[in-house]
Amino acid sequence: MGSDSDLPIMQEAIDILESFDIQIEVDIVSAHSCLPMIAVLPETTQQVSDVLRVCYEEGVPVVPRGSGTSLAGGAMPTADCVILGVAKLNNVLETDYDNRLIRVQSGRTNLSVSGAVEEDGFFYAPDPSSQLACAIAGNIGMNSGGAHCLKYGVTTNNLMGVTMVMMDGEIVEIGGSHLDSAGLDLLGVICGSEGQLGVVTEATLRILSKPVGARPVLIAFDKNEVAGACVADIIKAGVLPVAMEFMDRLCIETSENFANAGYPNAEALLIVEVEGSELEIQEQLTKIISIAEKHNHGKASGTYQTVSLRLTDKPRVGSSLLALYALSGWQLGAKQAQEPTRL
Ligand SMILES: Cc1cc2nc3c(=O)[nH]c(=O)nc-3n(C[C@H](O)[C@H](O)[C@H](O)COP(=O)(O)OP(=O)(O)OC[C@H]3O[C@@H](n4cnc5c(N)ncnc54)[C@H](O)[C@@H]3O)c2cc1C
């Protein structure tokens, strides 16, 4: 592409790259890191369109990039490509509590979407563990979800509309602030398309009322299969926990060696989180514990243990952090004389 671009944004990017030793790579797939030909960080949908139009006309490959946390290598540059990062497109454009939606620019991080509405009692449900860093753009590219997808679904279930720039520079609006569009489900095709259909610059997202409280329980089992059967029976009983996470012995021991949190010595653990009012929490936990007891052959004591946490309005956390959350609750209970519930 040379260093004499007609587009101010391209020229700006070239100047920046020439003056600094900047490396753009996929953070996680570092074994295959490679410098792109150029990286651009547009600030408007129109600038995205300008870049894509030029690249389309010149036959230059473009790799859209959110925060570069995807583990599948989708945002990995090649030496002949333009990396088009949306990090500077990070504003909240609209919040509409009556219709329970928020419209954001796609470079906004997942967690900061909830951050924008939490004081008003709302949150954005999809919660990949990388939510502190990953962008809504990448969430849409990968159709990401997290620990709470059991109850709330993944990105596709919470995405209402996008502004997207096609690879030839055309700007299109798909979906919007209404519940469902007539015709083909184009939004469903875009969500999970790994940046291959265009560059999403804005997204309309469903937001939900924050639950009154949430509480995880930790249940230990003698066998992985028994833990699995317990999960099936909890669902069969019509209880819908907000999250259920499974750990086998290797995972338990590895976590224990790292965090030293006092996990029980067990073959398998389930971390089951329920939410609602105190009454709803108690009701769900009673059912879950009674199902778990049956799977532990009535050996209520010693075969499994549960940890009760206080009602909390802590920020919601993603899957791998959920384990740590439960662990910190386990320690918290001991330290603050809030006894872990042992049944
Ligand atoms: C520690 C860790 C934990 C993780 N936990 C989870 C988890 O719990 N659940 C989960 O689903 N994933 C998880 N991931 C994977 C990753 O974080 C998610 O896939 C996330 O959605 C990627 O977002 P990103 O902004 O980093 O996207 P990127 O990595 O930048 O891009 C991802 C894909 O989307 C495309 N893309 C980026 N921007 C756009 C755009 N503007 N328009 C169109 N396409 C675009 C890219 O080309 C690429 O194909 C985890 C990753 C890490 C490192």
C-alpha cells in the first residue's frame, strides 16, 4: 500500500507505525504472531467504510479486530493484511430502559456495557470470562457466552441489531430496537461469522433487570458421572440455575494448588448458582440440594458440601472467575464467621 495514502486515516496509521515499534498480534495465539501490513483504528462508521472501500478496490485482505482475545485465531493478522481495530469506537450511543436496550459502538468492552447501566439496576447478560477485555465486536464475531448462558443465552440471544460495513464499504443496518425483523434472520448469520461478512461498528443489545440477589453452592461428588446425572436431574426438575459449572479431580487439584482455597477432596464438583429474592434462592437451593443428596446415595454429610454466600450485588463474573468467586466466598465465610453451610 506504500506510505502515500489518499485517506487521512490510513496516512495517520502509517505515520504512527513508522514512528513507533508497534506490534499488532493476537494476544493469546502468540505462537503465530505476525505483523500486519498496516493497522488502522477508525473512530467512525464512515471511516470504516472508507478503509474497506479502498481495500476492496485494491484487493487487500482486511482482518477485523475487537480486543484480540479470541482463542480461535480469528483476529490473527497476516503479513499482507490490514488490521481494522474497533477499539476507538467505544461510546454508548443510547440507553432505552423502557424498551430494555442499549446501543453501543462495537469496540466497547463487554463488562463496560453492564457498567453503563448497572447504577440504574440493569445488566447485559452474556459474560465471557474475558469480559473485562473483550469487545462487543468480538462477542458478535464469535457468538460468545459465559457462565450465565444457561439462563440468559449467548450473544445471539441478546443481540437486537447491528450497523455493519460490508467488505465493499457499503453501510447496512440489520435489526434494531424492535423485537424481531421480518424475513431471513440475517442477524443470526452475522452473529458468529468471525468477521467474514463485514465489520460491525454499532450494536443494539438487550439489557435485563439485575436480580435481587445470587448465591452459588458447591457440591462435591464421588464420581464425574454422578455429577453429570445430577445436572440432568436438576434441569429435569424444572429448576433453572443461572449457572452450573463442573470440575473434575484434575481441575479441582490444579485450582487448589494455585489458589489454596480449601476445595473439598472430591472426584467432581458442581458450582451451581441461583438467583432471585431470598425466598426464591432458598426454594431453588432446597430443591437442588435434595436432588444432590439422592445422587450421593443419601450420604448427606461428608459426601458433598455447600457454601452459602450472602446476597450480593457484586458485578457479575464470567465462568472461570465464577470458580474463584465461589472460592473467595468459601474463604469469606470462614473469615467473617459466616459459616459455610454443611449438610
Ligand atoms: C481468558 C479468556 C477467557 C475466555 N472466556 C470465554 C468465555 O467464557 N466464553 C467465550 O465465548 N469466549 C471466551 N473467550 C474467547 C474470547 O474472549 C471471546 O471469543 C471474545 O468474544 C472475543 O472478543 P474480542 O473483542 O477479543 O474479539 P477478537 O479476538 O478481536 O475477534 C474475534 C473474531 O471476531 C471478529 N471481529 C472482531 N471485531 C469485529 C467487527 N467489528 N466486526 C466483525 N467481526 C469482528 C474477528 O475478525 C475475529 O474473527 C475467552 C478468551 C480468553 C483469553
